[in-house]
Amino acid sequence: MIKAMLITLGGTPQALVQSLNYHKPKFVIFIPSDETVKFISEVLSKTKIPEYKTIIAHNPNNLGECFKTSAEALQLILKKGYKSEEIAVDYTGGTKNMSAAVALASVEYGVMYSYVAGEERTKNGVVIVVDGTEKVIVTQTPWDFLATSEIRKAKNHFNNFHFYTAYQIIEALADKASQKKILFERLANLLKSFYLWENFNYDGACEAMEKANPQSISELSEEYDRSIYEFACKAKKSFGFLKALCNKKEQYNYCEELVRDMLANARRKGEMGLYTDAILRLYRSVELWTQWKLGSDHKIDTSNVKEEDIPQYLIKEFACYKRNNKYKFYKLPLLASIKLLAEKRNKQAKKIINEMKDDLNNLMRARNYCSLEHNMEPRSKKDYDRLFDKVLKMIDFEEVELRIFPKF
């Protein structure tokens, strides 16, 4: 339902009377020229407009000035609380520059468009519609067809791992769209799921992915935009991994999928040049791997280790990690956890302690002395590349096994 209108006024006020009586808006802004402002009183006498405002286009043949006037008028309507879908722009009257300017100034907001045509015209069939033959033509926002550039921006941001920005662009697009609104709403949810996933909010990501319904996006977009269709098809495969991760995480807390996802996240941060963030995630990957192995194979929680699970000769070494003297529980850091796992006859943990301890120490130092932890040492691509390879060897993972987010 149209509640507000922005109207350019020329020398034929009867057409606007027809438009206003058709839409019955609560608020109207007229944009006349100095020569046509006198016609507003005639329009008001033939319509019932509760509230209106006039902004004069003093130079109706200057596109730039007309655009500025139109943009100002539209902002006044929006500031009064009217939503884009409640606004109609009627560009019937005024000079060609006035009509072009009001259309240009409003197109990005997803408003409706109204134009008064007629079956009869004076002056040999052109220029002026004969009174009494007017017909109001309402056009849906053309935003559905102008969305290409916004989709391209979203693709670029997504493919460069700026998931939140990509999500915001498509969410804004969904607000403006009409015929493709459902498609863009679901696509926005799909992009939101990857943003949440990137921030380790797995349950939220899974919920957003379900709302998006990649299969539905594929069906809605196949004829409209092939790239959206292909992206949705690839996202369906990612959804399978995400659901498996959520299910196992809920059941076991730590799992292999969680380790792989943390490593993949570290790799994305490395590709973005965020080497400190990447190294923190590499450290966490080793920590998660240790927690997963101790938990799944030995029912040991590294933050709450029972003294009976620790070999006698390590009790003294682990004394500083005791959480409670009375109940004899220990909270083990990474190195101590790997030592405990090695004592539980895990071959890879033994290899870390016996053959890769220097690599582990380098990882811990890179993490502990970076600018996000206990010091202000910057981290370089060389640091990240070296540690990434070492971490894969420590926990015996292959890079090809890591989950890759689909390209848009």
C-alpha cells in the first residue's frame, strides 16, 4: 500500500490529480519549477492529501540540481518513517531532466514508480494527454533488474573471505527487491551461514543454512543468474559437512571435523594476509587435536584431568596445573596434554615429543609472543607458511583433506 509519494509537477496538473486519487497517499512532496508551483493549489483542491510539502526545482533543466533536489525530498520522506515499499515516485510531470533526476535519485531505494499515460493525446498524438483519458501505470521497483552490480560486489567480497560484507550487500538487496525478494532473502541467509561458520558459531550457521535452503535457491536462480545457481549447488555439499560437524560436536564436544575446520579457517586467514590470526588458529588446531584424542580414546578432559589418569612420574611435573588440592583435578596446557597423550601410547603424540618438540616450541612461542597474546611481535607470511606445514605434520593431516568454502 502506497502511503507517501514524491511527485514532479509540470504544466498538466490533471494527470497528477488522477495519480493522487488513485494512490491516496498520506504524505506527498511536490517538486515543481518556479513556473509550475502555482498549479499545486489546483491539485490540492481536487484531492484529499492530509499532509504535503513543496520543494522547488529552481533550475528544472539542470540534471545535477534536479537530482540534488529529488534526493533531498526522498530523504525527508524516509526520515518521516515511511518504508521503501510504501513510497511511490510519480515522474509524469515536469521537464525531462526533472523526471530523469527523480528516477535516478530513488532507484537504489527500491520504491514503486507511477506514471500517468492516456489513450488520447493532443498535438498530433504527442506531448500532452487529453484530460479524462488518463491511466495510472504502476511499475514495480526495477531493482530486480539492477541487482547485477550488487551481486557482483557480493561475489567479490565473499571470494575474498569478507563474508559479513557480502551478507550485508545481499540483505540490503532483499529489502529493495520485489519479484526476486524470496531468492535474495534466502541467498542472504546462505551468506550469513558462512559468516557465522567463519566465526565458529556452528549452530547459528546450521540454522541460517537451513533457512536459506540451498536446494530452493538453486531452483529459484537457475534461469535468473547461473552463478547463484552454481554457488547454491556447491553450498549443499558444505551443508553436509556442517551438519556432521554440529552433530558430532554436540555428541562428543571435540571431534576430527572440528580440527579440520580450525585448520581450514587458519588457511583462509593466511590467504587474507592475517598471519597473526592464522597462527593463533594453528595453535588451536593442535590443541583441539590433543583434546579430541584424549577425549575420544581415553575419556579425558584436559581442563579437568583426574589425578588417577596421570602417570605417577608426571604428578610432580604437573603439580602447578592442579586446580584443586582437595579433589585433585588438573587443568593441562598444550605441552602437558601432549605429554599425557604420548604416555597413553598415541604414536603421533610420541613423535611430537621425541622428534618435533622444537617445532612445537616454535609454535607456542609464535602464539605466546604475538601482538594478540603476551607481546607485540608481528608475524609474517614466512612464519605462517613454515608453521602451517609443521602443524600438518604434527597431527598427521593432509592439506587436501581440509574443507574449502565454495567460490561464489
